[in-house]
Amino acid sequence: MKKKLIPLFSALIFSSSSISDVRPQEAFQAPLADKSLLLDISQIGQKQQLIAVGERGHILTSADGQSWEQQEVPVNAVLTAVYARDKHIWAAGHDAVILYSGDGGESWQVQNFNPELQKPLLDVLFFDDQHGIAIGAYGLFYRTENGGQSWNKEAHISLLNEMDVEYLESLKEENMAFYESEMEAILPHLNRVSVAGDKLLLAGEAGTLAISEDQGRNWQRMDVDYYGSFFDIQQTTDGRIFAAGLRGNLFEYSDEQWLEIETGISSTLNSIVNIEGKPPLVVANKGYYLWLEDSLRVEQTDDEEALVNAVFFNNKILVVSEAGIQELTK
């Protein structure tokens, strides 16, 4: 099935985000934080260090991938994503929180916090030190052009299917307030955004896959014969594009169509990771991890804990999981 493009719509831009009147609570210093639920991991630029984030506002850093130091964090909300550009780091998560560190993760400040919104942010990405986006549940989409000092909320109805777009357009002239509330109710969860050359790729709920050529200001839906959630979309180092999601569903984009890859498992696929010198890796629930070789290879950890994301560091594959940080040894 070929890629279907629906008409491009300029993003609706709402007022800038702000810090809530509700005072955030600091993250608790937990002795076993590196054994707790962690949801993302990244390498910190030239310092050759690692950073991992997870439940209760836990932020951990490491210089060797073995010993981890928990940092003091001004919020205890679950952190779902972290992005590092040299010493500049942003973390995002529940309560629409966005945190910033300008010193490689040693100290943190709140850039955005809105628990009343009741929507988590699920990914964050920066194009340079000033320009970035953060995405999340119910189409939550923020953009900054000043390093996160302020975040503007955008709504991208081009991420909806044609029927939903037509429905919203029918409301616009009748009742703008109802139009905006309906739009926020039916926009899909946006789970992951990634860079593919000079383009962005986006994966989300209800079969949402999309591509942007202007840093996410406009999006084109990519038609796929699957209506479950996708949790990651990535271009691998050899130029192939994969999308991974619920119930072991894995697709590759080839000749302008998405082709399903039979995985043989029914566990949710969480992340697609480029591993230097090895085939791309997909990590999944129940301890499954899949190597995207010419012939798909599926393995499983002994503890069968959910694997959420991974990084290649010092010739080791380190994975964040529901049981903390572990090394893939198989």
C-alpha cells in the first residue's frame, strides 16, 4: 500500500507553556535507583558519559556504564525521555514536565511543568542548542526556539486520518471552542520522533506514522495497513526505515510502502537502536530483543524483564528496563 499524503495544515499555535502554580516535589534519593524502572538512556556528547531517566524523577549518570550516581532533581514525576547535545540535556515526562541541565546532568531546572494538563510528554528532540520539540499524549506537541526558556504548544491536525480531519473542519466555522476541545480529544498519542537525514519521522497511536521536511511544522501521514500503536520509528545506519509497535508488530518502509516483518512474538516492541558494528536492535517486553539481520534473529533475557531502550557504550549494549540497567550479554 503506497504512502498516502493528506493535505498539509499549518500547526495551530496556542499560548506559551508555563510553570504550574502547583509546587513540584523533589525526586527522592533512592539507594537502588539503578534497579528501578528506567525508561530512556543516552550518551552525553564529548564527555563520554551516560544518562538514564525513569520513575519518580530518577536521573542517573555514569562515566563507565557500571557505577551510577543519582542526581538531585526538582520533580518526582516519571521521566520518559532524555536528549543530550554535548553538555546541554533535556528530560521530559509526566505532568508535561521538561527539565534542563546545562552542565552535563549535574544540576537541573524546570522549564515546563503542568500537572493540571494530565498529559505526559513521551519524547524530546533538539535540532541545535536553541530549537527543539517535545511530544506526548493526545497530540501534545511543544516547540521552543530559545533553548527551552519558553515552549509554545502546537496542534497538528494533519496527523489525523482523513475522516477525522473532515469532521473537525465541519466544526470550525460553527463553534471554535468546541472545535479545539474535540481536536485535543481525538489527536493520537505521539510516542517517538526521530531524525532521518534532513527529515523527521514520527510514530504514534492508532497506526500513526508521519514524516516532516520542516522540523515538524508540517506533517504528512504515511499509510500503513495496521491500526495499533507504534512506539518507535527509526532510520538505521544503512538507510533502512523501521517502525515497531504493539503485539510484536514490526514494519519496514520500502518502495514507498510499509511491509510487515513476521517477528514470531506477541510482546510490545519498545525501541529500535543502532548498534555500532552490529545489526540494528529492537528491544521489547518480556525480555525479548531482535536483531534486524537479513534473517530476523530473536533472543530473550533470562529474567524476562521488559526492555525499554538501549545504548552502545564502551563496546557494551546497556539496556534500561523495568528492573533498572543491565547489559545484554547474549
